[in-house]
Amino acid sequence: MGDITYPRVAGVVFVHGAFQRGDAIYLPRKGAKKILRYKGWTFQRIEFKKRPEAERVALRTEFNRSVRTAYLRQLAESRRDELYVHGLAPTEVAAMAKGDLPFGYQVHHIIPLDDGGTNAFENLILLRNNREHSALSAYQNAFTRGLSPGDSVTVDYPVPIRAENFAVYPPASLSEPEELQLWPRRR
């Protein structure tokens, strides 16, 4: 499979309807004429090879039954201060220590289970559900739709630049994703 190139305009790289400039990626909001700017993310080129359904289901089942709970407990124990700085309430962190998700968040696989991603904690991050998780899922679905198990495609996939340095996105050290209007509003 040959290397793929993406169009560049004024230093901006366009990738599957999204683009990157500097230390931020820009993803379209599903169903909206807006894009969101995510600081601290970059595109990593991966060969996305669709896993057989039975493998993916087995990994997802393992994640749902035990991995997510263990990951949340580990975060609550080892990254408690970061969770507080991020704005989670003590009751939410206490719930995480029991394995419960805080309201409005998902445990996200940085490299998806569909594509060779694992349930290793290094491949997981606590991500807000509404903006970030839904935008990343829509981005992934745009290029995986129609792939059969065993099919592959080389893609530039959004990943956190320094995932080992933060457990929650967006971390307190970065600003909120910025919403940008793509088209002028009609009056």
C-alpha cells in the first residue's frame, strides 16, 4: 500500500474532513456546521486493520466486565489530585474508586479495539463524552464504515500528544476545546 498524502493549505494539513495546525487538531462536530479545536492532540499514522468481530467482541466484553472498573479505580487512587484539579468533585472521585464512571465521561481507547488497540491502561484515557468522545467516534466511523474484517486502510488517527502526562481530557493545563463557526449564519 502506498504512502498517502493529504492536502496542505497555508501550513494546515487536512485529514479526512479534519485538520491539524501546530499542537491542535480540528474535528467537525457531528451534524453541525462547526468544528472543535482540541489542543494537545496530534494525528498518528496507523494502518487500521479491521479485527475479526469475535476478537473485537471478546476484547469489548473484557473491557466492560473488568478493565474499565480497574482503570477507574487505578485513576482514583494514583491520579486523585489531577482529577480534582480537572474539576471532578470528591463524590465523583469516590465513585471512581468503586469503579463507576463520572457523569458525562467515557473511558476511551486511544487506539480503537477495532484496530489492534488493546485494553492496556496505556491505551486508555478518561474523555468527556459529549464533545471529545463523540467527535472522535464520528471521525473513526467516517473511514471504517464499510470495512470488512481483515480489510485495512492507512489513516492519520487523533491521539493525545502526551497521554502519559494526563489521565483526563481535556486536562486542566489546556483550555477547553474551542468551537469555531465554519459557515456564516443566515439571518
